[in-house]
Amino acid sequence: GALVYQYPRRTICKSGTSMRMECQAVGFQATSVAWYRQSPQKTFELIALSTVNSAIKYEQNFTQEKFPISHPNLSFSSMTVLNAYLEDRGLYLCGASMGQSNERLFFGHGTKLSVL
Amino acid sequence: GDSVTQTEGLVTLTEGLPVMLNCTYQTIYSNPFLFWYVQHLNESPRLLLKSFTDNKRTEHQGFHATLHKSSSSFHLQKSSAQLSDSALYYCALSIDTNAYKVIFGKGTHLHVLP
């Protein structure tokens, strides 16, 4: 079956430092990968949508300079949170699909980021 | 812009009673795809239902929903709630046919009491 492995599951970083999270798709071709952030008590905010062989589209309030994303092939994507601060706390989820809008998103387990 | 509205933040009901979680959406796209995702405590969201066909009932695991484009609604229903149904439920909208993008509602926490 189709699975998405996301790691690390939890991470703690000092304020001003950076951390990288990765997603691995198994059992299907992850043509599109969407990265979301679920801040405490909030819903999922789309950070950016990455499609292989296309430019990465960042949503308003999120930038490549802050959240650089790599999507080099159909099974792997990574995102880095640069210079993390308290407002960057939350659960970061990657959701992968085969790229058509009627396809379900397969989510990783999420990376819970705490910032000290 | 495109959005999803879930009016209830918390729904509390007793086991055995019917469930209805509201979802309405807004989009200029004429053929949206609607989804319900469920997120149990300490787990990632998983797909519960999806639909893109107007006025057609979709069912899975006892839950059902019908997309009504006339009212831009996709309410989630179940005839009899179970304790294990307690979770966060997110209604979501897909609008981009070229590159997959999903917009989530704020979520409704369903709390089923014994």
C-alpha cells in the first residue's frame, strides 16, 4: 500500500537555529508534495506545494528563504525551517499525492517542532 | 479566495446519537473535490471520505456525506456515534487540477460520551 514516512517525529531546537525534516513516499509516485504547519490550536496552513519538474509554490506568509524545500524525485521531499523561533512551533506535515486533484493526500506522521 | 468553513469547533454528544458535522466551502472553481479527513489523538490525518460528484452520497466506515454544489456544502453524517469516533474532523477542498493543493477547514472536534 501507499505510505509516507516522515522524520524526525519530534525535534527540539534552540531559538535561531535550523532544522530539517524529510518525507519518503513508499508504494506510489509522489508527484506532488504539500507541506503544512499545524500551529497550536489551529488548522493546517499550507506552506508550499512542490511538484516534480515544476517550481515550488509558496503560500502567502511563507517564503523559500525561511522554508526551503527540496523535491528531487518521485519518492523524497525535505523541508528546512531556518532560524526557528517560537512562532514556528507546531506540527509540520507532509502530504504526498500522485498529482491529480481527485487524489487523496497520504500524510506522514508529522514532525513536532519545539523551539526553546 | 477559496476557503472551507466548519462552523462547530466542538461537538459533544452521547454514544448512539446521530452525528452531523457541518462543512461549507467557497471557490470559483466549478468542479471542486471535497474531502473529510479524521485525525485521532497523536496520529496524522487520514482520509475518511471524498467526493466530486454533485448530489451523490459517499459512504465509508459508517460515515456518509453528499456534495451539494447548489449550497456549497459537504456535511458529514453518521447515524449512530461510537466512542471510537471521538477525533478531530477536517473538511478539505481541492481546487487545483495541475498541482495538487488542499485547503483545510479549521476542524471540528467530535467528543462522544458513554
